[in-house]
Amino acid sequence: MLVLYETPAGYAIFKLLDEKKLEKVDNLYLEFETPEKAGKLLKLQHFEKFNDTTEALAAATAAVEGKVSKPLKKTLKKLVNDDLQTSLLVADAKLGNSIRDKFAVQCVYNNSVQELMRCIRQQADSLLVGMPKREITAMALGLAHSLSRYKLKFSPDKIDTMIVQAQCLLDDLDKELNNYIMRVREWYGWHFPELGKLITDNIAFVKVIKLVGTRENMIQIDLSDILPEDVEEKVKEAAEISMGTEISEEDIINIQCLCDEIISINDYRTHLYDYLKTRMMAMAPNLTILVGETVGARLIAHAGSLINLAKHPSSTVQILGAEKALFRALKTKKDTPKYGLIYHANLVGQASLKNKGKMSRSLAAKSSLATRVDAFGEEASFELGAAHKVKLESRLRLLEEGNLRKLSGTGKAKAKFEKYQAKSEVYTYKPELDFTLGGKRKHKDANEEDKDDTEAATSSKAAEDSVVAEEEVAEVTTEKKKKKKKNKRKDEAAPETESAPAKKKSKKSDSD
């Protein structure tokens, strides 16, 4: 029975002299207490040394993947040709299966073999004859460095880290831009406060300050490349009658330097966004089409990698980013959140407040499928994402507008339309109704609204009257049916019914 032992310096094949020792695994470590005892149980039959670190790295990567390397093939061919009846003890089951398929050798892998490998590792210096310990440690250090470098170089998570870092940097740039623009508006507002209200676009505001400087130069400089004509005229008119304070040239130089920083950061942000867009379309096209570049990148960044995101169920994808709210709701026994980062997707944003939860659940289900296709699929195509997006848009349209198809009649279709019709959720303020002075309100709109209210009240009263009339008709018909049944019973009992009216007549005559 042969034992295959892998070392950083090469492959060692030992011959097990006493096979019965493997039956008593609990006391096997006693046989390896000293090098003399270990030499009586194992004997080094062959040692295949690696030529350099590259060959050792190739053998290590092959062993990790469960494949047979070239040096191992050479040694096994020699031993298999010599003795076909021997069995091979292997530390890795995958490697044993590949050896058995190629060389038709019986490979053994069990707990006793693992215990034997631990004991060999304990007395490896004495068992490997002719290999100094210093050389083995040097080979082990070099193999460890090269193997870690290889794993980093060919890591599938490397593209994910690029996307994660780009998205985090994009969020940081947005925060810095907001802070800088707020600082410029407040700083320059002391000199020309009217400009901030006239120019709402931040980048255009910064470019105007950079080009003009003080407000006295506003009339002379042409701003047609930055602003439209009507806004340019208003800005120049406001510059002549501005209420701002005067500032020195040193102040305006510092403000313009800050404007240069804002413009450069904004240019780099657009370049970084284009880079993120191309990387997301190359790595996760289906997810990008469904939720967008930024939301998809944030989901990947929150999960850690695309493969980790693909392992999450759709319910986790739906609330990814709202973990604090989820655990707070579970602790206080309140309603759990309906959406997390997926709230910023276009399909959820287009839905009304009533349908946002339904759309986020549907979008999370489709996004989890798209992520799995992107992570584990062989072909990089966006057909699945496009098809799912069309279905989600039709579902959103159905939720918002209602099912307009007629059912069996117009009444049912109308009732279904009223049931699922999306109503406006924005309440507008009516200033004509806000009346603080005494007396009656004299306003056309108010009178018209009063008329509408009276008409609605009369229509509701008419509807109630019609319902009451229908109920009265139903009661009259039931009373008639009851009278008919009584008359039938009277006709059947004729002699008794004839005597009764005669007595009544006599009573009436007496009373008269």
C-alpha cells in the first residue's frame, strides 16, 4: 500500500510497511513519537522534486482544482508499471478520483488516511531523506507568496471590487460637490444675492462666477454660452440694482479658485459615471437594465460582490439597505420596511405611494433572477432583463390605471375600474377659501363649489330615495304573497270562514 504525500518541494510517495496499524487510528500517533518508530512504519520509495517555483505553483493550483499535474503523472506512471496491485492513499478525494480515472489505481480516502497524513506531517523532516529543512522552508515560503499572488490575479471578485470602489467614490464626490456648491452660493451671495435665485443650475452658477467675477463686469461679458437669453437679461438687470455688499479682488480670487475645483470635480464625476456605466453593462447587463447603473452598483457594493448578491433571495434583495429599519420593526413588533436601496429604481419611483410596495416586490424578484443569470450564465446578454422590464412596465400600468377590459356587463367593469383607479395624492391649497374677515364670502369660485356641493348632496339624496322606494316595493310584494297564501287557506276551510263574518256583522249592528 502506497501513500501520496504532497510537500512544497515536491511529491513524496511512501510505502506502508504494516497495513494493520491503520485499523487502530486512535493509537496511531504513538507510532510516530520518534523518528525511529516512524521509519519502521513508513519507507520513502520515491520523491519527485520540483524544478522551480513556477512548477510548484502549477502543481499546487492543479491540486486545488483536483487535477493531476505533470510531475505527478511521471511518478505515478513509474509506480503503476512496477506494481499494479497496490492501492494509493490520498489526502484529497477529488485528486483521488482523477488519478483513478487516468491510471485505474484504487485510491483510498477516509478518516484513518487523514490521521496518517497528520502523523507524517509531524515527522516529515526525518522521513524525507536527503531534503534539508532549510530548503523545504524556503520552497514553502516562495510557494505561499506565488500562490497568493496567483489567487489575487485571477480572482473573479476583482471586477466587483472595481465597481464597488467606483460607486463609493461617486457617492463621495456627490457629497463634496454639494458642500462646495453650498459654500459658493453662500459666499458669493453676500456680493450678489439675486444671482442665486435667477440661476438654479449649480454648474451654470459656478461657471458664471468663474467667468464674470464681480457683478460690475456682468454687463460687459457675454453669457450666451452658459445661460439662455431671457435668463441672461434678467441677470444683467439685477446686477445693476443689486443689494449686495462690495468685496475685494482677493475675495473674488478665492471664490474663483473654489469654482475651478467644483468644475474639475464635476468633470471627473461625469467621466467616472461613464466608466461605471460601461463596467456595469459588461458585468451585469440584465441587472443594469432592470434597476439602473447606480442602484445596481449600490446593491453589489452592499452585498460585497455579484456572486454574493446572486445568492440572496428576492426578499433580501428587496430590503437590502434597510437593515436598521427591519430589525427595529422586528424588535418593536411593527410593520417591516417594504423597500431598501431598490426604492431609487425608476420603476419604483414611477409608481404611486399605494403601489410602491407591490412594484418593489416584483422588481426584487426579477432582479434576483437577472443577477443569477449575470453571475453564473455563460453568455453575457441583456435579453432576459429587457423582457422582464417590459413585463414590469405592463404590470405597473395595470396597477396604476386599472383593468379597463369589460367583464360580463358595464356595471361590473365600472365597479372594477373605480376599485383600482389611482387617485391623485397631491392636495393643492385653495387661497380663495382662506377668508379671515367677517361677513359672507363673495367669490365666484366659492359659490361654484357650494353649488357643486349642493348638487352632490341632492344626487346622494335622490339615490337614497330610490333605494328606499325599492325596499318599499319589495315589502309590498312580500305582503301580497302572504295575503294570497292566507286566502287559499280560508277557501279550504269554507264552513268555518262563513260563520265568522256573520258574527262580526251582528256585533256591528248591536253597536250601531
